Amino acid sequence: MTEVHAHKRKVPFWSSDGPWIWLLPVIILLVIYSVYPFIFNIIISFHRFDPMEKAFRWNFPANWVDLFTNSDFLKAFRITFTLGAIALIVELVLGIAIALAFDRSRVKLRGLWQSLFILPMVVPPVIAGLMFRFLQNADYGIISNILYALGVIERSEPLIGGTGRNVLLAILIADVWQWTPFVALIVLAGLKALPHEPLEAAIVDGANRWQLFWEVKLPLLRGVLAVVILFRIVDLLRLFDYVAIMTSGGPGGNSETISHYAYRMHKSIEWGMVSVVGIVVLVLAIVVTNAYMRVFKVKF
Amino acid sequence: MAVTQLPATGVAKPQTTQAARTARARHRRESIVQTSVAALIALIFFSPIIYWFLVSVKPLPYTMTWPPVILSEPIFDWYEVVVLGMDPNVGAKTGIVFNGAAGDYYVIPSLVNSILIGVLSTIISVGIATPAAYALSRFHFKRRSSLIAWILSTRMMPPVVAMFPLFWLYTQADQRVFSAIFGRGTSVLYDSLLGVLLVHVVINLPLSTLLLKSFFDDIPTDLDEAAMVDGCTRWQAFSKVIWHYALPGMAAAAILAFITSWNEFLLTLTVTRTQFRTVPVFGSTFDVSAAGTEWGALAAVSTTAMVPVFIFVLIVQRNLVRGLTMGAIKG
């Protein structure tokens, strides 16, 4: 083993025999991206920007009190979690089902289908938003018309528009279209990497396909699924692009996520509030990630 | 199935012909069913893109009908506007009623920006993530695991956290520092290539570093040792020998970085105003809630922006899948 034990002799900071010079660029950039914003947000969250004098004024604790009494933010919070939970479940179920379909042994031209299937992932979400805005048009959108025909929604309450009752469904469709392939692709890789012995043993024992999936494959996929879910949770917590393009948070704030709320505050120069939201979502992301990694023992 | 090519000896063919035939028929049936299911899934996910493309070859009135019409004569006037930057009202002879001004839909500048920023930021982020990943893999120093946890936490951080701090840093640094050095009104960070690049590099660093670390972990340390016994310093061992073995990892990280940069929206939107706007920022400038949305132009913009990256993905598909799964399974 050539593991370097730096403590045995003093290695200068700049020597390539010590780790720091290798890590320096990454550390500097990530400090600018994460440590500086964190500290800056804490300070700014106690202030209010005065556009007349172009200066920050001490405003403690008004921003923080405002945040937890502000119905817009609380609504955005609720919407982010509702939408995130539903999207996560739908993408997971669909993704696993699709991965199983692609994993069957007698699929011809598998590469071609897989290539077509993963293309939604590389469509920029903004472009996907424009596309779905058209496909979900209340009058001539194909998705809207299919949903009318199926009786899922009514013409008086279209996907986008009306009182906004179905607007989350509109965002959900875009997110599911774009990110189910991601879930499926990773589950598929997990399925391909499964050890053969347990599967063969189960088949010898006479397990049917249903039992094989629930009692053998799914438990073995636990680790892969845990990571996929974590990645989706992180992305769903920051959901912004579709909302900004398709609905701007409307109608009536019915599709506003936390990120979009923060962006709207940024636009209206409520920078103290932006910082408060920034800290809240950062703490939220850390708590959710840590709790999740602890419960599911995700290792990196 | 080389076994079936038995030389024709006088030995009787294996019996069970009836059973073999039914088995073969069953296999064919299974193959048809399974292939149709896979094809159906692929088509369901790909069909919105085809449908959206078809909008880009229709005159405006035909885009806003239900049921949809498929025209026997596609028109490419939207592409003249979007790709060649032609004056939209020149195309009026084909029935396009255009509200936009010349250049509104000209996607090429932002496409060039997107590709330029994507390529440069990918090279830079993989370039600095690789040595860092090597160090995280090879050196066992105090705080190594907390450093890794911190890098991972920046991957999990929502970009709204950095949105305003970066905006403020950029504008203030330009106004107070760079204006003093380079003269009034200089934009070094805000609305400049450097500023956008910095954002795109930094959002890719965490994943690139952790992904590459897992690749270096799989390269035996004997190789480093051998190189160092031959008189290399550690830097030389890395720069002359070891990094070659991490090339597949670097390719996977580069592809992921490029796609992340290609899709990035919120931070680029925040740190640019008119210059160096990428395709997503360009796409966000259209008001799609208005009644007079020129869907054909938007569809042509989308298609033009999607085609290069689709070709790229089809070329690098193997590496992309590996990068995504490694990124998910190994971190």
C-alpha cells in the first residue's frame, strides 16, 4: 500500500506529497459556491434592501417572522412537498416497471429503444417547458385533449389556466416525462449488476416472476434505489424551470415552488427574503439528505 | 447459437423435434411481445418530441387546431427565421402571421454560447476535479471524510441558495473592484463569459470530483508505487501514468458535466442580462401565455437546440449511461 501518512514527516502545504495543493482549486471554488453564500445569506437575512438609498438596513427579526407567517411562502412550501412526493412515487413506480420491461431477455433492438427513451433527459427543462406548454394548451394541446377524452380533467378546468386546480398535474407530467428515464436507466443498470446465484436459487425453488421481483430483485436493488430516490428528492426540492416557463407560479400561486418564490422575491428586490428562503432550503436539503442517508445507509 | 451448426454426420438429429418447435415458437412469441413493449415505451417517451418538431414545419394557423393536421407540404420558413436570422415578416407569403421582430427568434448566438460555455466549463471542471479526486483517493489525511461529506453536500445544495449571493458578488465586484482597475462600466463577472463559466464549472465540480474519486479507487496503488520507485515524484506519477487509467471516468464525468451545463437555467439567468445567454435563458424570454404565441418559431428553436445534443448523446451513449449509473451508484 502506498497510502501516504502525512504525519510521519512534515510535508509542506504546496508539496505534491501532501493532499492540499491537489485539492486547492476545488476547495476555493466550492467555498465561493457554498460557504460564502451561506454566511452572506445569514447576514443579509437580518436586513432589508432599501432601493431608494441602495443600501441594506437592519431589519431583525422581521424577515424571519414574515417568512413563517407569509402565506405565499407557506403555500410554496406545501406545493413543493406535495408535488415532490407525488412525482417521486410516480417516477419510481414507472421507472422500475420500465426497467423490468427493458431487462427482459428477448427484447430485440434494445439499444435503439434505450437511446430513444433516454433522449428526454437531455432536453433542457426550459425547452421541455415550452414544449409542454404547447402540448397542454387548453384548446388544441394533445395532452389536454387526451385527458378530456379520458375524463381525467374537464374543459372548464384545463391543465394550465382556469382556477389552477389542475396546474400541478401539468408540471407533474413534464417532470415525469423528463426524469422517469433517469430512474429507469439506473434501475436497469442495477438489475444488470445483480448477482446470479440468488436469482437462480429462487428459480430452482419454483418462484414465479412476481415473487422473484418482490422477494429477490427488489431487496437486492435496495442500495441502487436508495441513491436514485435521494437524487430525485434533491432535484425535486429545487424544482424551478418548468414552473418558471409554463406557469410563472400561477394561476393564483397554485404552482409556485419554493425556488420560484425565491426567484420572484429576487426580481422584486426583496433580497432579505431571498436570503431567508436560501437558508431555509439549505437547512432543509441538509436535513433531508442526512436523515435519508442515515436511514437507508447510503455510502459514498 | 453455434451449437445448431453440427456437421451433418449420419447420426439422427436430436429427437424432441416437436418440443423444440414449440419452444422456438414460444421464444418468438415472447420476443415479439417483449420487443413491442420496449418499443412502445420508447415511442411514448419520444413522441412528444416528434409532435413538437411537426409544429415547426407548419404555418401558424395549422398549429392551433384540434384535431391536429398533418400537412403534405412541410414549410421550413420557421427555420429561416430561427437558424438564418431572417426577418420574420419576409415569410408572410406562406401564411405566417408574425408578431415578432427580426432577431427575436434567432437562436444561433445562444446555441453558440451554450456550446462554448458547455465545452469550456467541462474542460475546466474535469481538469481541476481530476487531481482533486486523485488526492482524495490516494492521501489519507485528517478531515478527509468530512471534506468528502462537504463536497457531497454542495452537490445537494439547491441553486437558489447561491443565486443572490453570486449576483451580489458579481455586480459589486464589477462596480467596486474591476471598474476601478479597468475603467468604469467594465463587466468582468456579471453578464460576462468569465462569470457564466465560473457558475457552470462550480455546479459540476462536486459530482465530477466524487465520480472520479471512485474511478481512482479502482486503480491499484501498485501503479503509483512502481512509478515512484522509478524516480517519479507523486505529481509525475499522476501526470505521466495514473491519469491515463482514469480516462473512462474522465469521459463519463465530462459528458455529465456537459449535459448539466447544457440544462442549467436559474443561475445563468441570474448572472446574465444580455450577453452570454445560453439556450435555456434564451428560451425563457418568450411569453407563452400570450394569445399570439408563435408556436412554429418556438418549435423550430427547440428542434434546432435539441438536434446537436441528441447527436452528441447518441455518439457517447455508452459513456453517458456509465457516467449516470456510476454517478448514482458510486456517488
